[in-house]
Amino acid sequence: MPTKIGFIGLGNMGGGMAPNLVKAGFEVRVFDLSAEALQRAVEAGCSAAGSAAAAVQGAECVISMLPNGAIVESLYIDAEPALLDHIGAGALVIDCSTVAAASSRRLAAEAQKRGINAIDAPVSGGVAAAAAATLAFMCGGSETACEAARPILSAMGSNVFRAGDSGAGQVAKICNNMLLAVHMIGTAEALQLGVDHGLDPAVLSDIMLKSSGCNWSLEKYNPYPGVMASVPASREYQGGFMVNLMKKDLGLALEAALRSQSYTPMGALAQSLYGLHSQAGGSDNGELDFSSIQRLFSKPSTGES
Amino acid sequence: MPTKIGFIGLGNMGGGMAPNLVKAGFEVRVFDLSAEALQRAVEAGCSAAGSAAAAVQGAECVISMLPNGAIVESLYIDAEPALLDHIGAGALVIDCSTVAAASSRRLAAEAQKRGINAIDAPVSGGVAAAAAATLAFMCGGSETACEAARPILSAMGSNVFRAGDSGAGQVAKICNNMLLAVHMIGTAEALQLGVDHGLDPAVLSDIMLKSSGCNWSLEKYNPYPGVMASVPASREYQGGFMVNLMKKDLGLALEAALRSQSYTPMGALAQSLYGLHSQAGGSDNGELDFSSIQRLFSKPSTGES
Amino acid sequence: MPTKIGFIGLGNMGGGMAPNLVKAGFEVRVFDLSAEALQRAVEAGCSAAGSAAAAVQGAECVISMLPNGAIVESLYIDAEPALLDHIGAGALVIDCSTVAAASSRRLAAEAQKRGINAIDAPVSGGVAAAAAATLAFMCGGSETACEAARPILSAMGSNVFRAGDSGAGQVAKICNNMLLAVHMIGTAEALQLGVDHGLDPAVLSDIMLKSSGCNWSLEKYNPYPGVMASVPASREYQGGFMVNLMKKDLGLALEAALRSQSYTPMGALAQSLYGLHSQAGGSDNGELDFSSIQRLFSKPSTGES
Amino acid sequence: MPTKIGFIGLGNMGGGMAPNLVKAGFEVRVFDLSAEALQRAVEAGCSAAGSAAAAVQGAECVISMLPNGAIVESLYIDAEPALLDHIGAGALVIDCSTVAAASSRRLAAEAQKRGINAIDAPVSGGVAAAAAATLAFMCGGSETACEAARPILSAMGSNVFRAGDSGAGQVAKICNNMLLAVHMIGTAEALQLGVDHGLDPAVLSDIMLKSSGCNWSLEKYNPYPGVMASVPASREYQGGFMVNLMKKDLGLALEAALRSQSYTPMGALAQSLYGLHSQAGGSDNGELDFSSIQRLFSKPSTGES
């Protein structure tokens, strides 16, 4: 098992993940453009590198958590020199960023040319799960590479899935998140419809939880204020998984559907509704939690039934 | 607890429910227009009545399971003489039909004029659940009336919920089924998108089951052929909950939303998609199971990713 | 040709229509609950009646312009005494209100029992067209009755269409307005998409006007601020045809579609979008013109292309 | 004005366009991979070249009409040698293909490096318009370049618009076609709704043509069989503008919307409906005319109203 890890990208997610590797006994050298983020990682036991190239020097495994595919492709491949040229042959690259499957495949192919195995391993679960090491990883790559990644990913999460070959992790992620968006909006609509007809949202939630309407949004993340104690809906949609991030994932899903000529009318409508929500008043420019879509449906006064 | 029950309506659902009351020790007198259905009920231990009026004569509790609100209102109220006029004061009427909340409220109000308590108690679960006494009942009526109904309904189902006052059972039912339709279609879209990008639908299902995409359709009723052994998708969508019944429930949901000026874009799109599906080739005129919506999205050949 | 007309309902529309009958030489006796509205009609040459019954007494033709079907049915049929009982046999009733086709058919049937011909004649065109006598009337009733109505309606409008038998005028009206809503939203989306990619909305409008995208919204009622001089979009969406009225018509369209099991996915989405728009910030509680739907799509800053 | 034109791509569209240049007095040298297409062009007065490079040799103006952006970019830029390297400095390139705006911009930029002006000029109008020289051209490029192109394009069409700078022609085209798809589907829904309520589709069409529902689909291209004599709907949707081509344009529109973070719920739904229609039975694998979307809404038997 590799013990020397280079870790690039210490944002909200990466900043929570890297320390969990330290706790599990790995030697972790990190890099981020933010000095502050670097400092926090050092306090958690990582060692700081002065550049991405320095962070990966001599690492048996390189992990990255970056904002989008353009940055991933630029950093690893198109920059001069490319980060891949600083990584030793035989090393394992695990890119945890959520990007298009095509970007992941390009990275894997470029890595392979240099004798490096690269897998895509986007995550499910938010900032809290990153800190608590309870993320789920959806991996795309060869069975061997994914198995090699498993003990490392297990230090940062509770589930490690292999979805298929290179890029499949990204596909699984966007399928999952598109479905999540669909049932979150469906849940918000159903709760509002019930409330508009005089039902108590908590009672209706209880009934649907034990019936065929049951879904993750209803069970773990009820969007109606006051129904569940510890979810964003009960703290004015602060924290959680931002509308803007859901928008990004829905955009990747639609892009993938366009490419494969798959038709996803509910997914496309979800993308439009999240987009309109992010532009309207109730989402704080898309910075509130994605369950705030409930606000799109709420009314000043209820109708008759 | 009432022991003499009059039971009206022995279709696919009612025909399975009445025998479970006999098994639980109730004395059940049944009526249906079909002699064959009556005969089956008699074989299961019910006694047959020659008319609806005769079935409810002297009953402490009357249960009905009828196809739609027009029939419910006609039978109980508008026929001459009205069935309500044959039911004794103090009796409990439990209407298990899925109808508009307004119909349920009218029935309750008319019953009350005659000293009769009537509740709405539409069910969740299909023909198999009716036979196995594992239905869920969503009740609308006073707490007293719903509590009085509980031991009787418990003989036919595993869950008895009180959603609120008269009509609330109907509202809960349509909210639940609208949400079910939304996540079923969302699940079908997500699975097809994954398959079109080369993923194995069983692997993708496993991943989403353990992630935030999880929902009842995925867990209990996977719409992709071959993923789950004992569901309609694996027997060419035979049996189960017919597209036409889902269409009816979605129609009731939209009607309710129009009345309360609630906006349910995903629910409305689900209603259109189920409607178009019922008209297109792949649903056998709407008689296949509702998970056959998967066929709307399937393609002759998969695209690139 | 009838010369004595009873006119009920002097709101924004009816208040503009009745004076045009006077100008054309008819003798018009009016009634409205508002004394102020009555007074304005008297100033325009109508004579005021103290009740609806008094207004129709001895009239050869009765015209009504009322807010909804519940009021129409209540006034003409269900009130005691019913207004129909005050109208002489052989008279012609022209109901210009926009109501469900079923309401129009009930009115026609009840009228016929009393030897009265009643047609539905909902209008297209707003407050300005009512005042200018340029409304379009969509009539439902026998050919004879519609022909009898033609010279009277021609005094108030520039187009009189017979759509078919009783109720057909209502159906034509909602089909037209549903289509109007669809192409208004489509136009708003297309203009915004162009603007977001750097196009001048006036140039893009010009191109589409001469191409296959051409439609009434683009030609007569451009929703993008500043493109056309004399439309609501260029006066902050004041005046015109209110979002709330479009919502009402879309509700009638969906109700009709539910009844006939017709599927109208674009119409249903238009209804949801107008509903959400009426609840969101940019429509002044639905009191702005319906072209204000453009605001739903506008962005603080434009993206790249 | 240039007189020597090189013309690449003689498919259904290009094959109709090139002869019109000859008629207008231009000297036209053509190339296509199909010997048959070349032969037809020669019969119409063009001279055949043995390669694309040969066709453009010495041309003052190069016109191309190709199936998609990948082919355009490959031919002009990425092939070795690139076609641009065979075109003389100072020449004008007019690409009439419908491609992403980004492809057009790349072509323009690469051309400029070689002293060549390239504009995008996608067309509106189908095969018949190409043959009849009544196409509309939507141009993107500098005012000078677009003015230089005008007399040439005028030989092949009746309208030449400048939408803006490079790529703007493509944007105008997809905005227009997205709007066209939206009002075509809206028209089909409205006509079916009317028919399902007993209206004659020709009568309803007449009414809406003179009312606010009016649009190009209704006026020039009625999708209901039998209403208009000379449109695809009246010859079982043969000929016209194929479903598959509309799908391609809607795909480009959605891709553009994703890029600019514009939200087009009606456009996205239109894309899904055309996609599902192309997969279902009624479109002959997408080869029927796009007004065949009417079939998606038609029913075996009409409902009540």
C-alpha cells in the first residue's frame, strides 16, 4: 500500500479530506494556492509543498480535488510542464473532482502514456461528510487501479464503489445527482401540495416515508422548514449542498445526455428549475442549500381544497 | 369493536381485501355487480347480498372499494334511495376508493346529517398487497372515527395513517403517488443515461441505492429489465400497478393542484409523460405496469460518451 | 335584429363594451354591483337598472361579462329566482365570460328549457380592444343563434368566429390562449438566449420575424424591454393582459385537457411557469402584463458564449 | 464582386444552392465526395473539381454546406494540409453549415491568421427553398465581410441578415429554430385539445390564425393532417424538415444555453419531446417531417368534454 501521498486542492472538500489521510497513517504532502488553506492542513499534520509539482514529487499516490474539468486538464496535461510529467511511473492518480467523463478519460489516457494509472473518483456527500470521513467515492478505472485506491479512499469515506472503466465514476455521479435533484423537487412539490390542502407537512412526510413516495430527500434532508431538526431547511437553508453546485452537476448531466442522445425530460426540467431558482430571490444567488427549492413553490396564502 | 361489516366492491383490490376481514374474525356481507366476484368472496367465507342496500343492512361498519368518485357519490348519495339511507345511525363508513378530496368531504358531510361517521381511507400498495393484507391506509376524518377504523383496517393492511380531517386521506394518497411517479421517471432516466454511457444498470443501481439518489422505485421496483428478479420489469412489465391507474392518480393530483393554485411542474410533466406513454406503443394501452415508462427512454443503439 | 339589450357586468372589459353598443344604435340597459361602474355606463348613454333582473326585463338580447363560471352559473341558474326566469322566451343570451365549456353547455341547456337561445362568446383582446370595439369573439352555439348574435357582436369587435356548438367558443378561446402562453414563453427564452450570447434583441427579433420563429408575441407584443415602443415590455410591463388572467385561462385549459385525457406537456409547463412567476418577485403579484415572463429568464450578468 | 466561387458540399441543401449561383452568372467550381452529386452539379453548369483543395484554388469566394461542426473544423483547419492553406489571402469564406458558434469563431480566427475573411451564414428554409433560391441567411462576421457576401447569398436566397459578429449567425439560427420547435409543439397540442373537445381542426386553425395564437407553424405549416393542402402533414409527413435535423438544432441550442447558463425550460422540453418522438414509432426513425410531432398527441378515440 502506498504511504506517500501528494494532495492537490484544499477547498471546502479537499481541506476536510486530507487530514483524514493523516489520521489513517499516510504521509501527506499538500498544495493549494491559498496560504491559509495550506496552513490549516499543516496544523492537521500534512506537510506543505511550494507547488503542485513539489507536492507530487516522489509520491506513490496523487489525489486531487479541483473545481472543474478545465482546471484538471490544464494542471495535469496542458500546463507546461504538465503535472503528469512530475509524477513517477507506476504511481496512482486519484482525481476526486467532479468533471465531464471525457475529461477523466483524457487524463487516464495521458497518464497511461507515462506509465501512470489514473482513476476518476468523484464523491457523494458534502462538506460535513468530507470532514467526518463518510464520503462515498464513485470510481472509474481498471479493477486493479480501483482496488489499489480502495484502502486510501476508505480512509476518507465509508463507501467506495467501482462504477466501471475510466469515466464511469463521473457518469455514476451525475446520474445519481440528477436523480437526487428530481426527487428533491418532487418532494418539495408534494409537500407544498399537501400543505396547500391543509395537511401538516410533518404528518404527510411521515406517511410518505412509509409509503411508495419514500426517497432520500424525504428521509435524510426534508426540504420543508421545521419538519426535521438538523437539516438546512430548519436553519433557513444555510450550509449543506449549494444550489450552485447542484446546477453544475445538472449541467454536466445534460451535457452527457446531449452527447449520448439520451432524453431526460425530468432531469432537464430540474436543471431549468434550479437555474431559475438560482436567479430568483430565494436562493441567495445560489449559495443556499439545494433544498431551498421548496421556496420556489411556497405561497403567501394557501388556497381552498 | 364492530363485528358486522358490509363490503361493497370486489374488484382486483376489494376482492383481495374482504377475505382478510373474514380471517380476522369479522362477519362480512359483500356485494358486487359481478356474480363471479361474489362467488369467490363466498368461497372465502363472506356471505353474499343481493344488493348494496342488503349488504349494509344492520352493519356496524360499511367498507367500499369503488373505481371512481362519480360512482362513490352516486351510490352513497345521489341514487334513489341513497345507500346512506340504508345505513344505520352510529355506523362507520370507510371508503377506500381513490377519489377527489371534495368527493370524500361531500360523503362525510352527507353521512353526518344521518348520524353516520364516514372517513376516506385510500390505499397504497397493489393487488398483491391487498391479498397479503399488507396495504397502507391513508385516513381522513376525525381522530375518533379514524381510531375506530384502525382495528378493522389493520386486518387488511400493515400501516394505518391518519392524515387529517375528512379528505386528507385522499390528499396524502395523491401527494404520495405524484412523488412516486416523479421518482420512477427520474430513476428510469438516470438508469438509461448510465446505460447509454456504458454502465451496467445493476452496478449503477447498487451505487445509487447507497447514495443520495436512493428512492422507493430504485429499492423496491427497479424499472430496468433484469436488475431485480421479482419485479414487473423482469417479466415484461406484466402485473403490478397499471399505467392507467397511475394516470388516474396523476389526474387527481393535477386537479387538486389547480384547485389550490399549487404549482407542480415535475408532477405535471410526469402526468404528460404517463399520458403519452399510455398512448404510445410500449404500454399495451396503459395496461402494463407503471415501471414500463423505462421503455419511453430506451434506445435501439447506445451513443458514445 | 334585436334592439333592446340587457347588459350584465361592467368591469374592465364589460365597461368598455357596453358603450360601443350604444354607439351602434342599440338601446342598452345595464347592471353592475358597482354604482361607479353604472354611473360611467349611464354617462356613455346606457340606462341603469336596479338589479340584473330589471336589466333583462323585456330585452331581446342579454349580454353578460362576468369573472368566472361559478358566478355565471349562480346568476343565471342557481340563484332564486334564476335570471333565466326573468328573460323572455325567444330572447338571445350571449355570455362573453371566459368559463369552462361545461358551464357554457349547462347554461345553454337550461336556457333551452325556457325557449331561450344561449351562446358562449368569450373574447380575445384586452381592455384596449374592448374600448376600441376591436375584440374577437369566439362563439359556441347553433349556426342560427351565432348568426343572430353576429350584428350585435360586430358592434363591439372586429372579428366574430363560430367555433362550433355550445361550449366550442370556450374551447377555442383556451386553445388559443394556451398556444399564446407557449409562444410568449418560447419567445422570451429565445431572446434571452440570444442576448446571453451577445446578440442585440432588436436585431434578433427582426431576423426571427422574417423567419420560421415568427409568432404573434414577437410581432405584436415583443416581451424584451426596449425592442418595441408601444408594448407593455417598454413601460415596465404595466397595463396589457395580466399574468393572473393568463393563469386563469391556463387553468381552464389544463382542466379541459384532464377531462378529455389530452396531453399538453408544453401547455402544462407554461401553466407552471406562469404560476411560479406570479408567486415570485417580478410580476407584482401577477398584476403585471403577461409578457413580464421575460423577467423569469433575465440574468444579472451575461455569460460567455 | 467576386465571380469565381469554390463550393464544397452538394447534399440536399448544397446541391440545390450551387446551381442558383450559376444562374446568377457566377463561375462555380464544386466538390463533393459523391460522384453522383458532382455529376448533377455539372449538368447544372458547375465545373467539377477532384478535391476540395482543387475546388478552392484561385477562388475569390469559398462556400461550404457541411453536415456538422466536426467536419467543418476538420476540413478547414485540422486536416493536413488544411483547406484554409489552399485558399488565397483576401478571399471570402462563407460557411453555410449549422454548427456551434464556437466552431464558427474558431474558423474565423484561423482564417484571419491567413488574411482570409470567414463568416458563418447558416440558412433557414428547407430543401425546396434551397432549390427555389428563397433561403434566408443569418450571417455572423464583420459588417464589411457580411456586405461582401450579400450579393452572392442573394443569388441563393431572398433574405440576408447580419446577426452580429462571428458566430452570431449560428446563435440567431438556433434561437429561431428553438422557438420554431416550441410553437410547432404548442400548435400541435392546441389543435389536438380542440379536436378532443369536438372542434374541427380547420375551423380552430382559422380562428387562431386571426387571434393571438398565430404563429408560423399554424400559418405556413399546419401539423394537423388535412387542414392545409400542400404541407407535409397532408402527405403523411413525407418531405420537409426532418425530425432528426430539428433534434440536431435543438441539441445545439441546449449546448449553447448550458454554456451561457441561460435557462430555457420550454426549449429543453421541446428537445426531449423531439428526442422521444424520434425514438417512438411515429417518426420513421426521425426521418419524417418535424410537424409529425402531432402524432405524439393524437389519440385512438376522443374523450368527452
